[in-house]
Amino acid sequence: MKWVIVVAVLGLAGCALPGKPGGGTMVTPVAFRVEGKVVRTNERLNFVVLDFGLQGLPVVGQQFAIYRLGEKVGQVRVSGPAWDTYAVADIVEGQIWKGDEAKLK
């Protein structure tokens, strides 16, 4: 049993070792990418409701670029409240429609 723990600790320690310095591309793991979908808009009060599914909710103040068919059409800032998989965001710029995609800026 002790050797299983030792192997696990050494394996995890190997994952924590720093990579080679300089150059390279930083890739954000899918688990940390926060993307949502616009499920409701209110142009009169200038806000949208975003659904983040099971990814977890963003923090208040985070900004998202809004895309429609791959083109940036606006920007929002999370203002709260948040519940379940939904968060409310103020429209900073653009005309945003239901179904647009929100990607972390």
C-alpha cells in the first residue's frame, strides 16, 4: 500500500515541475474556459442573461465579448445576480440577441 502512495506522489510531483523557460504558447484548458450563451435580452434596461451550463459561474465584473456567427457584435460585464447556471450582465456595447455566444475577454 505504501508503494502505491509513493508512486502517486511522485507522479503528481512530476506534473508540478516547471516547464522550459521562454517561448511557447499558453493554452487554457477547456475546464477553465468560461463561455456562455445569451438566453434573454432586455434592451430597455440594457442587460442580458447568460447561461454558462455546467462550467461554473463567472465573478462579478468579468467582461465577455459577444459573438454572432463568429463575428464580435458586442461586449458585456457581469453584474449579478447569479443563480444555478445563469448570470446577469450589463451591456457595455453592441446589439445583442438571444442565442449569441459570450466568450471571456
